[in-house]
Amino acid sequence: MRRGRKKEITVHLEDYLVVVYEITKKQPAARVSQIARRLGVSLPSVTNAMKRLSELGFVNYEKYNMITLTRKGKERAKVKEELQSRFRDFFMNVIGLEPTVSDKLARSFSHYVDESVKDRFDKFYEIIKDFNEEKTEELVAFIEESKKLSRGEE
């Protein structure tokens, strides 16, 4: 029995999608070689990923041609890129990790975050990013709220 392909985007395909988005913010289209360099993968890996993303409706791709995002692809990539950027900033500027480590962690974390986690993180990040004494009460309230949520209280 032959296994069918998933009809949804995988975490690895999301990485490719974000890289295409980053490239196409600076130029009209992306090339397979650019994506391969950015992700440190082989050209055939990029080609396979672009075929899948095309099948799923996230990119416009034909062999030997430039790669562009569809509207669906651009929307998905933009959300992921913003989330990765926020995580990267948090890991570097709040936790104090190196940029390369922060980037890897941000890329990984962003795949497992649903809307409720994103909302909680955004709320925490807004408090902590420019933390000063005046935000102490807000941080304490956030932590108390978090404890209640983790116990299933509301």
C-alpha cells in the first residue's frame, strides 16, 4: 500500500516558505540556489519542497523558473516570519543568547505555537521587552494569571 502525501504544510515546508518570503521582500522572486544557501540544504531538497508548496497552493513554481508566493503563501509566511522575529528578539535581548542560537530556537518554536500561545507570548513580551520598575505590577499580574491558566482556572 502506497502512502499518500499529507494535504497540509509541514514544519520543514514552513521554513522554506519563510525563506522565500524573506527573499521576495527584497526582490520580485526567489531562486532555488538562494533558498538552498539560506537553509544550508541541497538544490534537490529545495526543488522537492517547492513542488510540495506549489501543490499545496503556497508558491508559484515551475522547474527552472523563479519562485513567487501566492496570496495564501504570503499570508502564512508573514505570520510565521513575524513570530520568528519576535522569538529571535526575545532569545537574544531578554535571555541573552547568541544570534545563531536565537535564530534556530525561534525557527523551531514558531512551528509549535498556536494562536492562544502566541497571544500569551505577545502579552508577556510587551511587558518584558522594555521592562522597568513601573511595569512590575503588570508583570506580577501576568504571572498570577498564568498560574491560574495552568491550573485550568479562569
